[in-house]
Amino acid sequence: MYGSGSPLLAFLSSVARQLPELAVTVVGFVVVLGRKPAHPKASSLAAAGLAVALATSLGGAAFYAAAPTLASNPGALGALYAVSGFAFSALDAAALGLLVAAVVADRAPR
């Protein structure tokens, strides 16, 4: 049945499933901030992209753990998942766009 499990358990299991991605994001964030003096624009863009990716991962896990308690019936839950899925996908695309922009930033023309 929808919403029959613990939202905290659902959140923690979702975060556990994402641990490798979260670890790479956090380590990447530390590396990017360490390179900021040498490449300020690229580092800022990469840090912003990684921050959006981290927030999207954790926010998505929290949202999807709480979503079954927000909808009154399975149809409403499906609509909620469809809209939130698009929103989280747009945020993932924004994070990727920032990371791509960081790759080409601070480069001298050839």
C-alpha cells in the first residue's frame, strides 16, 4: 500500500543507493574548491554544478520518501511523480550544463 513504510527508512535507503554518486560529488566539490585560485571561473561553475547535483540528489530522495504521504490516491501520486520527475530532471540538466560550462571556462583561444 502507498505510504505504508517509514518515510525516514525510504529516505535512508534512497541515499544508500546513491552513496557512490554522492561520494564522487562531495570529493569533486573539495577538489574544485582547491583549484579555485588557479581557475576561478571554471571552479565557480563546477562548484555550482556539483552543488545543484548534490541538492537534487538529496532533495529528490527526501521528496520521493515523503511523496506517498502527500497524495490522497494512486492517481494523484502518479501525477505528483510525473511533475516532480520532470522538475528533478530539469535540475539535473542544469547541473550538467554548469559542469559543461566549467570545462570550457578559463580557456585561452587557440
